[in-house]
Amino acid sequence: MFLKGDHTYLRALEPTDLDFLYTLENDTSVWHVGNTLTPYSRFVLEQYLENAVLDIYTIKQLRLVICNQAQEAIGAIDLFDFDPLHRRAGIGIVVSAAYRGQGHAAEALHLLLNYCQHTLQLHQVYCSITATNHTSIRLFKNTGFEEVGMRREWLRKSDGGWDDVVEMQRVFSV
């Protein structure tokens, strides 16, 4: 196992994750936070899985699968916009609806932050969260992130309205 906590662990993507990724990426209830407008095909996801073995320094991103103690894939946590020069990266996380509210996201985020600080030696990480997603804002605040700004009417909603986005950042102390 890659990164292990008390109830949750993170691992690299495997070819056997195709069905899980297909379900996760095609969940229309979370499309608006990931700027997704169309479904992903199995073929595209197979290609993604083939490239997922590439080093974070090469592809500037890392996706890890969040698993519970029963070894079920229950979510994903990502590093993106990885910038080794300025030692920063963005973080995204999604947990399948059936497993939300059970502490898996908090533990996964804690594990990833430890990896970012001690293994990748990042100086800071950041995330963007819709202002109405109070659960995610609380999750990130509880792990040391601070609100650093607000992007007004940043994401267009399916009903034609707009969502504000809270920008959050965590700077690791030396």
C-alpha cells in the first residue's frame, strides 16, 4: 500500500480501476466542479490508465485511488498543476456518495498532505471549492487550509445561474 491511515489508504491507479473510474468520471452530479461537460468513454479512460504510470514530474499530475479497509475503491484524490520549481500543486478530491460523511475524505487528505510536504517537499498546495459546498470548505479548513480569495460567478451551473468559488491555500511551515 502506498499511503495508509487508520481507516483509509491511497494507492496508485490500476488497470482494474476502469469500471470504477468510468462510474466516478461520469457522475453528472459533480461535473460542474470539474469543468466537465461530456461523458468519458471507456476507451479514453483506458488510455488515461496507460499513462497514469508516468512520473508526476513528467505529467505534472497524480491521481490516487481512495480505498477503505475492505479494499474497496471509494474515491479519488488528485494533485494537478504540479510545479516543481515553485514547489506547489492543486488538490482535488471526490468520494463516492455512499461513503461520504465517514471520515474517508479527511483521512485521505491528511495522507496526501503528508506526502506533499515530506516526500514531494512542496511549499504549498491550493484548491478551488464552490462557495455552496460547505462540507468541502470545512474539510479543507480542518486540515490547515485558509481562504485566500473568492472568484465571483466563476462556474456556470446547468440551470443557467452561477456559482462563486472559494480559493483556499495551505503553506507548509518549515
